[in-house]
Amino acid sequence: MTGSRNVDSGTRSEGTLDSRYGRAPNRRLRDRRSLWITSGVFAVVLVGWVVWAGLGGSQPLLETRDIRNVVQDGRNVTVTFEASIPVGASASCAVEALNQSFAVVGWKVIDLPPSDQYSRTFTEQLLTSEPATTGLIYRCWLT
């Protein structure tokens, strides 16, 4: 009888230690379940990102390219650029003139009307507040 008592008390103390330190009989089941839940959440986030990135790529593209600039005198710069705009869409572009230290000395926003052509060339003259060394496209956007 004493032996069975020791076995019982040993089992009870082992169960007490397991519960005290978080070791439960269904621990493996919980670990497996948490692994599946984590994997599922990761898969949902990954699929959501792929769909979001894929849909963002279907928006119309607007591309610009500086062709040349001519500093005419201390107050004028002519900027020639190419704009590729989706057919039938209008856009606006900001053209800037920079001085020797790359400070903006001239700025103009121009509106580009819709057209049947994707790529078109534009020439714009800018007035400057001081002598400029270059002129270029700052940014264009669809309107």
C-alpha cells in the first residue's frame, strides 16, 4: 500500500508541476493549431498584397522625358519635353528652371489637353527671377 501511495502522490506532483509550468496534455494540439492559424493569416495577407499590387498596375501610365532646354538670356529658359499620356486623357505638368546651385528660379504649371496620340512633344518658355542654368520637367499628373 505504501508503494501505491507513492505512485499516486508522484503522479499528482507531476500533474501539479505540469499545470504549474504550462505543460498540458493537449499542448501539441494547441501548438499545431496556432501554427495553422499563423500560416493562414500569413497566406491571407500575402494574397491581399498580390491582389492590391496587381490592381495598382492597371492604372494608366503617364511618362515624361526631357528633350532639351535652352537658356535664352538671364530671364528666359525654353524647355522642350515629351509627354506620353493615355489617349483621351488630359494632364498637367510643372516645368521648372534651376540656377547654378539647383535652386528653383522659374516655375510654371501647364495644362496638356486630351489627344488621339499617346506621345507628344511640348515646348514651354519660362520667365526666371535670376539667370538659370537649366530647365526641366518637375512632375506631371493626370487631370
